[in-house]
Amino acid sequence: MSTLKRTPLRDFHASHGARLVDFAGWEMPVQYRSILEEHKVVRRAAGLFDVCHMGEVDVRGSGALAFLQKLVTNDVAKLFPGRVLYSPMCLPDGGVVDDLLIYMRGPADYFLCINASNIAKDLAWMTEQARGFDVTVTDRSDDYALLALQGPAAAGILQSLTGAKLGTIRYYHFGEGTVAGIHCLLSRTGYTGEDGFELYHAASEVNRLAEALLEAGRPHGLELAGLGARDSLRLEAGYPLYGHELSATISPLAAGLGWTVKLEKGCDFNGRDALFRQKREGCAEKVVYFRTGDRRIVRADTPVLGSDGATVGRVLSGTLSPILNEAIGSALVSAAASSSPLAVDIRGTRIPFTLTKPPFVPLPEKA
């Protein structure tokens, strides 16, 4: 059995009672006391997540913009220093290598955050795609730690520990400053649907920062939250998870992320021709989101049934929404069946879907 990788906070988690599990080869906290309660506290107050397993990459050089424009489907040219962009990174056939965040620090200086399970694959793909461009692609994953402070109380908690003017950092923007004496890149982003910040900083400082945030946040209801709550929160918000709603066989258009595909951005990019055809002709399959009115969780890979009982797709993600108190999820179904009645069979009981446009719950407006 291979040894699981650990974030610098592994012992911190153990000391705070976390249940640790294997997540994409990393030993990570799935929960501390209750996924249900951790989910609710993020919606009500604030949660602190360890996301140090995510990958970080520097992209620098005079050809950085041209390289990134080829690499991803969204329009990197609209960035300016301090702005963050979400984008899929596609294969020539329109399938997705990964989805990532791009931070612009300067005209020839970008910073990327990529998924933990894809670090080696992404770096190999980026290095191959960088040929012919005046650009360097540098893995910085071991240098950075990343904490996510999420929830309606998050900004107030963070503001108590920094002199940076957080009110000037808008959604999908970032700044820099010290938090509890530790230099951080302060990114107003997150994966929960709530307001909050993601804090990139030196890996050697993560334990000190986590303790400082926890202490400052306790009077405001802050609690530690694990991967279980992170997944149910992102699904309530309707955010895709790579390997589920996005994959090498599920394109951004099939996933309902057409707003991230800029076919007319003025340059060619990986997957453009295939995505252009998909937009013109339609996708054979599409991702839909559903609720059931039933508390029984619909697990990933459960067959989705059409009105005649035939299999028309499969479930991609499923969970119990702690806010709605019913099962919610996503599924990949044939385009022809996507507007017809859909259902699943759970131990002999046919449970119909109510198709829903996410988010499943009201989320705060983000400036």
C-alpha cells in the first residue's frame, strides 16, 4: 500500500479530533464532529478548511498571456493585476484536463491553482503545451499552504487579524497583506457558495495561521470543517467537481459551463474546434441537477431511468442537503432524455427527480 501524502496540518487535524481518510492520495479530514453540523455552521457563521493539498503553479515570461490563452477556454486577456479567473483547461476533443483558477499578478506574471488529484497530470500537460512560448511553468505546490475561511462571518473574523482593507477586495479579486503577522495572498474566492477568503501563504506558517484564525473566530461561531461538508456545500451551490461534473469525457458545454468557453476571444485554444461543433450541433449528453423530496442519498454511478424505465444516464454526485433535508445531486443524461421525467431505483423504490437549476439554496450576493 502506498503511503498517503500529508498536508502540514495533519497533526493539527488529529489533535482537533478529525476523522482522517484517503482523498486522492492525501490523508485529509473528512469531518471533525458531524458533516451535517459543519455544513450548517458554514451557512450560518463560518468554517475553516484545510485545502493545502491543492496545487500551485507559477507561469511567467513575455509569452505567458499567449500561452494561457491557448491553454484554457476562458479569456485570460480580460484579467488585470488583482483579478482572478475560473476556467476549464481542455483537450483537443473538448474533454477537460482540469478546471483551475488563474491569478494575474502582472503582465508577465500569473499564478494558477489546480486540483490536488491532477497536479502531476496538469504539470505534464502544461509543460508540453508551453513549447514554443517564451514562458516558464514552475510547480510551487510544496512551497504554499492554503486555508479557506468561508461563511457570512468570515470577512469579519479575517479583518480582526489583518490591516488589509478587505472591503476593497471584491469577489474573484485578490490582494496581499499580513494575517496574524503572516504574509498571505488574500483571495476572495471559495467553493461553498458563501462569502469568504482563501489564504495562500508559506507552508511553514500554516499551523500558526490556522490556530490564530480558529482563536479569533471562536467568539463568532467559527468551527473546523472537513471534506464532507466541503462536498455537500459545493453541491448545494451547484459547483462542479473534477472527475464528477467535469472530466476528460464531459466538456464544459455538456456541464453547463458555457459561460467559461469564449469561442470568439480572438485566438485559437485547445478544444476550440470541438467545442464550436458542440455549440452548433448540441451535446449528445448534458449534466442536470436534481432533488428528490426523499432523504435517501442517490449515490454516484446509480443508473438514471427515463419515463419508460430504460437507462438514460448515470448519477455523477449525490448527497443529503442539510439545509433542504432531502437528497440532491447531479447526473449525466442523454440530451434527448434531459427534458423528460427522470428517476432512479433505490432498493426497489422508484424515486423521481425534480430537475433544479442550482444553487439549491439561497446564497449571498457577492460584490
